[in-house]
Amino acid sequence: MKIKFTEFVPPHFYELEKAFMADKYSHYWLAGGRGTIKSTIASELIIIGIMRNPNTHAVCVRRYKVDLHGSVYSQIIKAIHTLHVEDYFNIPKTDQGAPPITYIPTGQKIFFTGLDDPEGIKSTTAPFGFIKYTWYEEVAELPGMEKIRSANQTLRRGSNERFVTFYTYNPPRNKANWVNEEYEILLNDDDYFVSLTTWEMLPEDLALKWLGPDWIKDALSLKKRDPDAYAHEYLGKPVGYGTDVFKNLVFREISDEEISHFDNIGGGIDYGFANDPAAYVRSHYDKKNKKLYIFDEIYGTGMLNRQLAREILKHVPDINDLYEYTTCDSAEKKSTADLKDEGLLWVVNAKKGPGSVERGTKWLQELNEIIIDKKRCPNCAREFSIAEYDMDKQGNILRKVADHDNHTIDATRYRCEREMVKQAGW
């Protein structure tokens, strides 16, 4: 059987299709706004995968079992018809539930289960071979990666061949939502194909064919009436609720050549505790142009003080010869002493004090630019970009920064304490 991919794969998914056919990645993380065809592509590739690999099976997952029939179950059936292979599949005739769909020539199965069913994942067993393909639809509805990892540990076993898992969702509006944070983290994971697609990537003829003129008219009407809502719903952007803390962020590469000319470098440390990660951030401050360049970080959970010190010395072997100050969280004075014992001579405790968080945040906000190299400092980029003000129960914005996922921000505040002090004199 020959299938012409261009008949059902839009150009913005050509790279995905090629990677899938070459079995290049184990995970496909597909974020996008409305009308991007991401769920359609995931379902069609699963059907093609089943037909190409006779020893494999698939499972499609939603958070709640009750949502299976009207979503992944219907989508898989639609994919079978789109590919014109309905004669090869046994599709149970039912208006409710989601029983397995069988590939007739080999008896391969496509299972459907909800994560709210305690036995759903555990009882999903391949009659032969292994479950190669998994699809999590509406990932943003799930409680977090821990739940997904637990399910994957059950499903992704039983073979030494590559497993393939799809994750499809519309990014939530809240920047601090776990799935938006995960997207930023996975951009640096070589085992993940990560994409953010929009309907605007479709050629005009395909948009009219697949979405229809009324759909497009509604989208463009919202774009004109409420640009933020359009950016969230149709472009998949986590635009937040107008509570962003830092509006002066610039994400770009900071080259070695550029770093070689920095002459005002300092570090900051926010110590970890229990499950809270420790964060070391190194940056250069350009006083004349009021720009902060963040170009190095160390970030990890369960890191002992001596481990942190050794990591810093690996990153900056000549840190003592450079007389480079590192300002640390003063709530952990013993930890700072430990760093000195491990060979870091120029570590000092931050002064902090009442109002220091607000004062430091305001100082950072008033910089012309905070430039962050995403590749060198992925955790800094993530935490600074999702930082938001707290809101009360009525949805009113409070002038208090939400106290979570701010370890690199705190480390940066400590490092900049010396810059914030007004110089005395004429």
C-alpha cells in the first residue's frame, strides 16, 4: 500500500513525519493553538506505525476515561478513514466507551484508557509483541509529569526496540503551568522532538480545505477584537493574565567572544533545601547601558555544599584569581562557610533585610534589558519568563511576586546587591 503524505500532512509537520518514519525520536511533544492538526497527525502516524510494524500495539490516553469516546477514540477512527484503510481495521460499533480497535491482518490492537482508572494502565496488555506507541491527548489536563512518568514506566517496556510517545495539547494561558515549564525544559532534551505550531503555518488552500472559511473568519475576528485571547487560543502562546514581573527579557545567544570582554562579572547562590534546587547564576552587569547578561548557571536538587563548590570551580577554575565575588543567601551562613572551606575564597552573604525582595525585583525590572542565553541557562530563562505577581481570590493583582520557581531569580538578586547600593559622594 502506498500513502502520499502530502495529502494529509501539512508542511509544518514534514520534519515530524520524516523523524517518525526514521524512528529518530522516542518522544514527540506537540504543543499548538487551535486548528494546527497536531492531534490529527499523531493519530494518523500511529495508524501508519501499526501497519508498518506487525509486532507492535498502541494505547491512547486521556486523564478521564469518560472523555475517551469523543476524543482519541473518534480521532483514531477518523484517521483510519482519512488514510482509506477502513477495510483493514475492525472498529467496534458503539456509541459509548472505547473498546480496542484491531488491525485485522495481524491482530494488533489499539487500546484506550483513562488515567483516572487505577487499573487502566496496568491492565493494558499486548496479546503479543509490545506496546510501541502511546498517545497522551490534552496533556495540560494531566496533574503533572510524575503521573505521565509513572504510566510510561508501565507501558514503555517489554522490548529493546525504540518506543514512541506522542504528547498533544494547547498551552494553558498561565505561564507557570507545569506543562508550559516542561516545554521549556524539553527544548534541551535530545530524545524529544518538540514543536509549537499554529494554524497560520498552513498554506491558504489547505487552511480553507481543512478548517473552512467560517472557522478562519471567527479566528480573524477574535484577533482583531482581543489580540491576547487570539494569541493564546490560536497561536498557543501562554500570554498570562497581565501579571508578568519582567517585561525586559531578551533571549539570545551570548558568545564566548562576547563573554571574553565582560569586566563586571559576579555570581549569586540560592541554596537548596529538601526538594528545592540549589541555584548558582553568573552574570555581567553593564552599568552604562543598564543591561544584565546572564550566561552561566548551575542548578540541581539534592546538591551538597561541597558538590556545589566543586561544580562552580569546574565552571570557573580561576574564580579566585579573578577576585570574582559570589553573593549567597544569608539565611544559610553555615553553607557559605562550607563553600569557603571547599576553596571558594570570595563568597559573601547577602544583606537581604525587610523589603529586599521587592527592592531587588524592582531594580531588575528597571534595567533596560535582562539578556539570557537559553542554551547556557535554561532554568534562568524558564524562571524569569514565568515569574508572575500573586492574585487574590477575586482575581485582583497583588504587588507581591509569587513565591515559587524563583531560585535563579533569587540568586540573581543576591548577585546584584552590590550594584544596587547608591554610591556616596558628590
